[in-house]
Amino acid sequence: MRADNSRHLTTAARQRAEQTRARAVRALRRLDETGKSITFEAVAAEAGVSRSWLYSQQDIRAEIQALRTRRQPSPAAPLTPQRQRATEASLLRRLEATSQRMRHLEEDNRQLRQALAEALGSARTAQTTGKAPRRDTPGQQGAEPIGPR
């Protein structure tokens, strides 16, 4: 009768399973540390195991799914198709137009501030001297009043 060597086979199978599991976990950690995409296919290729084996291991499967969920970017605005994207030249033209508009508005503000200062000065002068100013808009000659003299 032959000796029962099944315990050696069982031990070898257990060691092989532990080594496979360790390879899969190391591969998963490596992919996570390097920032590579974590998919069942990537982990299987990195560890040298089959995808079906990964799916059958509940803890490893849960870890892969958790890492995938954590890494998925939040849904951003949909990307504009390439043919609809602004070119560098058009962006430069928009920047130039905006800069020109800003210079124009700054000049308008400067003129309005000057006119306000003159109007306030005229009003203060009229208040202190008791004389009404002759013109309605400071810095501009008023038209001759219409009506009897």
C-alpha cells in the first residue's frame, strides 16, 4: 500500500494560494502608489493572476472597487469638442478687445470723477458765496437760455 501524501499536496496548494494572494495585494498597492489606473484587468496583469480569480476573492474585489471609486473624478463639465474650442489667436483677440474696453472704461471713469469734482466744487463755491453757478455742467459752456430776456 502507498503512503498517504495528500498533506504535502494540501500544504503546497495552500502555499501557492497564499503566494498568489500576496502577489495580488502587492500589485494592487503598487498600482495605487504609482497612480496608475486601478482596474481588474490591470491588477490581474500586474500580479500574474486571472481576472476571474480576482472576482472570486471578496476582500480583494472590494478593495479594487473601493480604490476605483475613490479615484474616479467627480463628474466635470463635458469637454468641448476640439473643433469648437477657441484657438490661441481668437483668445488673444478677445484679450485685446477686453483690454481696450477696460482702458475705455477707465478713461470714462476718470472723466466722470473730474466732472463730479468740478460740480461739487462749483456747488460749494455757490453755497459759500451765495451766487448760483452759470453753467449746468462743469467744464462745458452752457447754451444760451431760451426765452424772454
